[in-house]
Amino acid sequence: IDMAQGKKTVTDQEIVREMRVSKGPAFTTAELAERFNMSTEGIRNRLKKLRDNGQIKSKQPGSRTVIWWIE
């Protein structure tokens, strides 16, 4: 799938697996974007889909910050 920010080369499973095996309990959108070499907008859309599918959780503690985690 070609998108404005490039090809979709990272699978949803890879995102979830990375969050599972990483030492941190939660991640910001920017941290995950950097980890997967994606734009923050691109990863945010993927994370929202994963959240809507019940695979991950999120919380917005500030006006511009969202944190993501796996229960």
C-alpha cells in the first residue's frame, strides 16, 4: 500500500511485538515513530487502529501527548 508517508512496511504485529518486548511500560507516539522510522502521523493512525481493535491501550495525559501500552 503506497501512502503519502511511504510504503507500509511495518506490520501491526511488529508494532505490538515491539511494545511487548521493550523494557518500558508505555510509549509516546514520537518514541514509536522513531523506533519504526515512521512519521508521527503515520504511526499515530496505526496505533489508533490497534487501540480500536482492543490490542493496545492509550491515554492522553496532556494536550499534545498520548501514551500507548499493552495490558
